[in-house]
Amino acid sequence: MALALAQVKAHIRVDHDHDDESIEGYIAAAEGYLDGIGVDMAADPRPAAIDHAVLLIVCHFYDHRDASMEKVARAFGLAIDRLVAPYREVTV
């Protein structure tokens, strides 16, 4: 189940409605990314680590919506990979 907008906004400390559409897009992009690397986003209940990975990705997208930094991206990718690795579906 997708994270609620209010839950994500609380995590990224946004208390206005101006960026709601962008944040909803970031949620969809984060979930799409995880789904694309083999994480079962339809699991019910969804493991907390997966929800946390979505929150981290959305926070990253929101905080860095104007710029990209290579070192941040590498460290960020490693953290996400470690959170979701146990939940990836491996295909042979």
C-alpha cells in the first residue's frame, strides 16, 4: 500500500500544500524505482524497510530537486540498496 501524502510530508517536514503535486510525483517515482529493481511493492503488509526506503528516496528527491551531487547519490544508493536487498525478487 502506498504511503499517505500526510505521512511523507511529516517525514520531510513540509507543512504547506504548495508542493503536494510534486511530492505525490516523488512518491510514485520512488515506488516505481523500487518496483523496477525487483522489490514487491504490492506486498501486504509491506515491510517497514520498504516504506523507509520510499521515504528516503522522496526526501532525497525533494531536498535535491534543484541540483545533483555525485557523492550524495552514491551514498544514497548504497543505503537504499541495503534496505531493500532482502526484499528483491531474484530472477534467473
